Amino acid sequence: MAQEVKVGDTVKVHYHGRLTDGTTFDSSEGRSPLEFEVGGGMVIKGFDDGVLGMTVGQKKTIEIPVEDAYGPRDPQAIIEFPIDRFPPNIKPEVGMQLAMNNGAGQQMPVTIVEVRPDAVVLDANHQLAGEDLIFDLELVEINTPSRIIMP
């Protein structure tokens, strides 16, 4: 009987991620497969859940609803930043990606969504927030953690 993926296993998976309209947002094609510990919080919940029970060589397509992906878009993650406080060496443009400090020393990625004479409007939502996701998966490898029993 073939070994099935369970929580705690480290797996390697090839994947192709797309939106419900068919737009590809990420793929492991041409790269090494994604390696992660199942249930370890390294990937979104829906991806973690999607590999459970798979066997090496198996391919399947999973649909991940917003709640198990990057969550809904948060209107409070839209930030107006005074343009006079913008670094003088950067000319803000819509679509530009930046890293911003949150005040606690952590950096968070933001995207410029609007440039006005008085302010730059930044969006700190994950780019895939608010989206249902579809992944084509192929399980490449399963490594089960060894259990050492001490006397």
C-alpha cells in the first residue's frame, strides 16, 4: 500500500497556481518543487489540507476558498501616506511595490494604488487577498519524520 501524506510529513510538491479566471499567479515549473512540513504553518491552510492523503506521483487539482487562502481584503490595510514624507529619491507610481516599517520594526510589503498631489495611497493587503485560488498539484516526495524512542 502506498504511503499517504499526513500531518508532520515533509513533502515536495510541484504546483501551478491560478485564479478562478485562469490567470497564473505562481508555478514551480522550471524550478525545484516546493518543500514544506504539512501542518507546520509554512503554506496557506488550503494548500496544507490539499496535500493530505496524496501519494507519491499523484496529481490533483484543489480549489481553495478565500478563507483558507489569504483571507478577504481588509479595507483598513489601505493607508494614506503624506507625499511630503515620501523619500525624495523615489518617484511614486501606481503599481510600485515597496516595503514599509510597521512601527514595531517589522517590514510589510505595500503596493501603491493611487498617487495624489497630497498623498500616496498604499495597499498592505496580500496581492492574493480576496481571491479564491486553484492549484494543480503533483506530489514528488514524502519524508516522514523518524521517531526515536528513548528507553
